[in-house]
Amino acid sequence: MNFSAPFPRRLFRWLFFKQILVTSALLLLVDGLIYLWLLHQNFNQESFLMGRKIVLVTLGASAVTVVAISLWMAGRLIFPLGRLLAKIQRIQRFPLEEGTEEELFGSDEPGEWYEFERALGELSRDLQIKTIRLSREKTELRTIMAAINEAVLAIDQHFNILFYNSQFALLFQPKSESGDLEDEVLKQSLSEVLRAPDILFAYESSLKKGIHCRVNVQLQMSDRLEKNFQVSVAPLKKKHNQEIYGAVAVFHDVTEMKKAEQMRVEFVGNVSHELKTPLTSIKGYLQTVQADLSKFTQCSQPIPVQNGNEIKSFLNIIDRNVERLAHLVDDLLDLSILQSGAKLNKKNMDLKSLTEIVLNQVDGRFHTVKKKFEIEQLYGDESRVEQVLRNLLQNAVRYVPQGGIIEISWTLGQFNVELHVKDDGPGIPLQSQAFLFERFYRVDEARSRQVGGSGIGLSLVKQIMQSHGGEVQVKSEFGSGAEFICSFPLSRKNRTQKELLF
């Protein structure tokens, strides 16, 4: 036996004394029964005492034998248990130490002790493997988190901080009264570190609904500088049952991107303004030259230059291109104004009259235009909504062959008012739909130049819809027509109309 192993004294005392107590009780019971039996026999005094002596000696020898057997049984049970306890304690203190999986009992030793020890050895080996793997993964995770340029912050269901990376500490500089910043911050709640309602709401939505959220916020840093962030929040779920136990957010610093975007918007606006003046002058002088040429033609006088008819044709071409360039500059100016955050002049508008105005502006004589109105009024900027419908209708007229059908419908949804412009034209390829609302993007360059498209119209539509808090999308299959859907948010006045209709 290995006497250096810890000896489980309490278990030994409990087992040994239980056996002694039970044996003593049984021996006393036997002694009492024999004593009563001797009393009922017709023994003389000497025989009775002799019988009692024999009984007591026998019971005493039995007690000694039982004690010896109890000690042997306790030793057979307790000492192996002590060795196993020693092994478990060593595994617990030094899980990565070599030799913790050594066998204490030989395979030739029968009983459950060998099976127990072998199972413990397997658990020890598994624990070593998992501990090494978890340690490596933890080191890799810490390295990755430190190398990420974006700030990362995770919280639990009670909005207490679980972990954060060095970039978050650098950007937001959480307060600490003591020197141990990490331990003290981990004891704080999210509201103590960040006071942005939009971020708190995104965390709450992710925790309660288990969805990914994305918000754009502007935060004031400790150096009083304002920075723009795009915050992506995702839920943290347990692997075995997908239970949400927290949420993690990644703070993408888009300050420089916002500045570049603002500079680009200002540049486009300035260039458009600068182009507007010379274009107006060119247009005015061109109209003067054309008027002078028309006077000669009306007076039946020959034009006092060679190739006068060709010059007139050239001037007409110049006039069309100047007109096209003027429209392009106007669209760029509109786009720049909208992107700079100009306020909309919102009011109630009559959708039937607005649709008729647009139809009168767009030449749809060679197409069949169908109209449908589920709602008669919309709350928004009338001039901008008119631009949306005009651009969509112009596109349909340009690209749908003569005799085609164009459907304009205003529908009332649960939370929005939708404008549908649908046609049976050639459709839009799937690979082009993702870029359709980008500036200057054209599905067919040759066809667009032929029909006079500038590539700004759909970008303007998208920007106007975003300014209204809505969105635009396209549904199309190549060769099966296209449908543009503009969703305007349902205002309180529009909700009143909905209640009256339904």
C-alpha cells in the first residue's frame, strides 16, 4: 500500500465504527438470547457459570475477529480511495503536468477500482487536451482582438461588460479610480461607459430579439472631438442550445469616410454651380445665332456663309447637347443639395393631380399607361416626389418599345405608401440590379447614349427616397419587364386615411 497518499480519516472512522457498532449490537443480542436460554435450562450454578464463560469467550473471540476483518476491509477500500484522491488533487492543481495520467492499479487487479482509475485517466488526458486547446484559442483571440483596428465591446444580458479590446480603451478611455483599469471597467455597466441611446437600443434589440443591428452614431470623444461610427451589434449565443447570453458590438470609425463624402458632395455642388453659368451663356448665345439663322430662312435670303444648311444642323446638335448637359448639371445640383441634408418642404399632396402633371411632362403617346390609386394623398415634398415619378416614368418610356404597357399604381401598405412603376420592357439583368442606383451606372452604354440617359436619374430617386425616410427597390428578370417600388413611410395623416379606408 502507498501510505504516502492522503488518508481519508473521516471515511475510515465512519466505516470502521459503523461496522463495530453493528457487530457489537449483534453480539450483545446473541449474548442476551443465549443468557435467556441458559436461564430456562435446569443447569446447576457451576454448569451455568461455565456456559456463560464459554459464551463470553466465544463472543470476545468473534468480536476480535470482526474488528480484524473490519480493519482489513476498511484498508482494502480506504487506501485505494486515498490514492485516487491524491491523483485527482494533482490533476486539479497541475492539469498540464506530465505523468498525471499514470495508472495506480494494474490491469490484473480485479474490481471497480481499476475501471474507475482508467476512466479517471481518460478524463485527465481529455482535460489536458482541452486545456491546451482553450489556452491556445484564448491567446489567439487576445492577439486578434488587440490587432483589430475597430473597437469591440461585449456585454451580458444585464448590460454588464464582458470584455473589450485595446482599441475600445484607446478611443473611449473608460474611467478608473484605481490603477487596475481592466478589472474595474469589467465591473461597470454599459450605461456607465457609453451614453448613446441609439447604441443602447441596438444592444437591447440584439439581446431580446436575437437579431443583428446596425446604427450610425456621432459620439464625442474624451478630447472633445466628434467622431462618426457605424456600430454593428450581434447576439452571443450558447453553442448547445442557442440561448442568448450577451451581445457584442464592433465600432467602425467612418469619420474620415464621412469627411471625404462631404468633400465630394461639396465638390460636385461647386463644380455644378461653376458649370451652370457658362452653360447658361452658351445656351443664350446659341439661341441668338439660331434666331438670326431663322430670320434669313423666313426672308428667303441665302445664309451669308458657306454651307449654311450644315451650320444650322450643327447648331441644332450643339443645342441638344447643351440642353442635355444643362439637365445633367441640374441633376447633379439636386443630388448635391439632397446629400448635404437640405430640409424637405413637406405637405399633403394630391396624388392624382401629381401623376397627371408628370404624364403631361413625359411623352407617353406611343405607350399604354395604366393608373391605379388606393390612396389619394401623401405627406411629403411634392416637388421631390414629382421628380421621383418623372424619372421612373422617363426611364420606362425610353427603354420600353412602342406599344408597350406602363403601369403606375399608388398602394397603401401596413406601414408605408408605395409607388409602383411597372413595365413590360426588356427587363434588367440580375448582375446589374445591385449597381442600378449608383451614379452614372448604365446597364447598356450604347442604348443609354442613344436614348439620352445620363445615369443620374435613379441615383436621384434613391437619394430623395432616403431623404423621406423611405427606400426604393427594383424587381426584374431579364426579358420580362421591370418594376420599381418606392416606399414612403406612413405619416399620421396617411394613417388616418388608412383607418377611413379599412
